[in-house]
Amino acid sequence: LLTRDPGAYKLPSFNDVPRDLRVGLMQRVANPFAVHSSKAVGEPPLFLGFSVFMALRDAVRAARVEHLGASAHAHFTLHSPATSERLRMACADRFARMAVELNGRGDVGSYVPKGSF
């Protein structure tokens, strides 16, 4: 691990995996430091981050109900990472709808602002 602290840690992505990755399991190795023989450490931070994404999605859903009069159960797509551009367009407020109408590119949820990936 080459980061200074947990705040600077970046989750590995597909680009971080080497082309040739060979993994082997160690046989009959005692680990006295593991809690009940557990080996995993990644789930708690992953799901803490996921809870933030779900909170953002719920906030977008509330905005869509307010701006569109849509049902709270109406489906919409919000891709990760939830950038400010994606969140704004997903809210489907008056200005987001105007941007889509000016460009003639389908519905608000499918619009991708220039510079987004």
C-alpha cells in the first residue's frame, strides 16, 4: 500500500491489474492475528461508500418527484461515479430539461454533458 492515510486511499480499478496476474493459495498456514480466521478487509469501506451513493440516489429521487411530479417508485438510471453533472441531470429540474431540449438528445436521464465519461 503506497498511500499515506485512509483519506488518500483510492480504490483499485481495472487499470491497476497487471496483464499477467498469478495467484496461489498458501496451504496449512496459521494466522493468529485474524478474527475467527477471516481474511477479508475490504467490505466495510466498500459498503460505507455505497451507502453514500444510495443516499445521493434517494436525494435525486426526491428531486425528481418535486420537479417532474413523478412517482417515488419511478425508475431512473444513475451511473457511478455520481459526479455533480450526472446528479444535476438526473434531478431533471427545469434547467436540465432545457439543456436536453436545446440539444435534442432524448430524455434527461440519458443526457451526457460534454467532458463526462
